[in-house]
Amino acid sequence: IVTVNCARLLKADHHATNGVVHVIDKVIATTTNSIQQIIETEESLETLRAAVAASDLNSLLESEGQYTLLAPTNEAFEKIPRETLNRILGDPQALRDLLNHHILKSAMCAEAIIAGLTMETLEGTTLDVGCSGEELTLNGKPIIANKDVLATNGVVHFVNELLIPDSAKTLFELAQESEVSKSTDLFRQAGLSSHLT
């Protein structure tokens, strides 16, 4: 699937006497802002803006290149427990891992995403990007709220849930999601849960 500024190429190589025509399905608008500038001007990304500044990722997101930012909205940050959010925001390494988990290494327009596609993030982890009918999905969940916001150095998709990588979780959080949840309960009963958090 070929796209031009996220417009899908429908028919290619119509030769004319004075050139060639490619038919696309959208009007191409002028793109002037970098990904960083989009974050700075979009009200729904206020929490992300603060997180990016705290993790010193500004220079990357305004640099030349082609990235896909899966931008968590304010709503996405509000969905996780305040204690968890404060912990991540207060841990520079966990915060950087969290944000890098939302950045893909190449520009990926919605039109070019097919079911079952696995994309590598800057953190080195992978995300399953797919589609369910007309909806885009991440790890099987339709959490993309707004897609194909074009930037000079890539594309931004707004997501309404936070994608927290294992490296940004405590031992307690990892254990609760795994097959050792019974052991976690025993640690808690023994008054040792603080060691896991």
C-alpha cells in the first residue's frame, strides 16, 4: 500500500504528453509543524507535553527523520492510578521507556496499516498494529482516537489509553498481570509488598 502524506495512492502512472498523473483519495494539505510543535499546540496533549519535556525528548521529536508518535491524550493519562502516574513521572528512566514505547521507528499512516503488522518502538519493544473493520487497533484494542495528523518529520496518531511497557512497571504490577499473582498475595499477607513496589 502506497501513501502520499497519508493519502492512499489509488491509480499510478497515468502517462500524459507533458508528464505523469497519480490518483490519490485525499487533498494534500500543507504540513509545517514538527511532531514536537504538534504536541506543544494541541490542548489534549498537555500531560504528554510535560512528560516529553521532563524526559528531554523534545530534540528528538523536532529533529529530521520519520517517526510515528502514538500520542497519549490527557484522558489516557487520567485512566491510570494517580500513584502509578506519579511514580513514572518521578522516575526519569521509566518515563523515557514509557514515551519511547509510544514512538515507532518509521512513519506509518493509517492507510498503510494492515491487520497483524508488528512495529518496533524506539524502546526496542514491539506493538501489534492492526485493524478491526474501519478501526485501527493497538495490541488488539481500538484505542486510536484520532489518526494521521501529519508532521514534517512523521505522523501522529492520538491514543486514549496509555501503553505501559514492562520496563516502566514495578515488580508488583508485573506480578499482578502474570501467573505468579498468588505469590504476590502471599507477599502482601506477609507485609513484604513494599519490596515489590
